[in-house]
Amino acid sequence: GARLRAPGLDCRVLFREATPHALLRRFAETRRRHPLAGAGLTLAEAIERERALLGGVSQLGHRIDTSGLQPKTLRNWIRETFGLGGGTMTLLFESFAYRDGIPLDADWVIDARMLPNPYYEPALQPLTGRDAPVAEFLENQPAVLRLLEDVHALLARWLPEMVRDNRSYLTVAIGCTGGRHRSVYLAERLAARFRGDWQVLVRHRALAAPREP
């Protein structure tokens, strides 16, 4: 990477990863042979061997957990990431559903499941944290405002230290049970607070995934 940057080339690393379950499913669907399979290794063992071999590479750039993502969504996320140009650290706020597991690309994880849940309000259940009625409901909850202030203060304190440590990306994953109300609201509000001073991206994993029938 350093040798490529020396002549002035814009060289950045994007590391795509997925859960073992997702990788097993993909190999089964495509019927492709894993490059490390064979020599007594099962597919699952080959995947774990590959993960161990690439452990050092995964820390060199921006990581994206592709588990459960549709190709179109992944293309858009990659386009957003590399369309920003150089400069300061990129701050990504990513909402997710705990029932789907914590995203592999998360650096910091914020648990919002203890907050009042709009899902149990019939009129709010089909909406998301992007909708005004859900936002109004959450903004009337003192615990929500306290968590928002605490996370904002924590990030504001430590982001400059991360830049001095030569970090290029920070993914803050915010989770709730279904990933559609509380976590979405918090991710949007935190992104709005930091957007003026940092390169900010927002992603909502549960909203990007197809809904179950």
C-alpha cells in the first residue's frame, strides 16, 4: 500500500467479509469450490483457514460485512465509500437488528434495546426511525435523549484521538431488536450532529434487507 501511494496514487483497501453461515450458503448456491478446500479440509474448515490467513489484511482499510446484503445494496455502499475522496476519517453510523447478529464491520457497538420501543405502539409499528411520528415518540423519552447525548459526547471526545492514531474509518453500529425504529433514529440523529465536521455515512442494515413475508 505504501509503495503504491508513494507516486501519488490514491490507494485504499476495502475488505469484504461475511459470517461463516453466509459464506457456506453462497458456496452451496454457486456450487463453486473454495480455493483452500481439499487436502483433508472441509468447506467450513477452508473458510476458517482463509479467515485466519487474511486476518492481517482486514485491518488495513475499510471493512464491510456483506452478510445478508443484496448485490445492489453492496454496490451502492461501496460507491458511497469511495466517492468521498481523501481527507479526514470517515465516520459510519450503521443501524442493525440484534436478532440478525452484530455486524462484522462494527468498531463500536451501541445497544439501544433498553430504550422504550415504538414497535409496541400500533400506529408506529409499520413505520421506521426515519419517520416523524417515530422520531416524536422517541424524543419524548428522557432515556433516549440521555443515550444520544452520552454517545455524542463519547465520540466527540475520542474521534480526534483516532485521527491522530491514523484511523481512516470508524463504524459505529447501533442495534435494537428489529433494527427499524430506535437504532435507525439514533443513527440518523448522530450522523446529523457530526456531518458538519466529519465525512459521514449512514446505513440501515434491516431497512436494506428484504422484509420477511
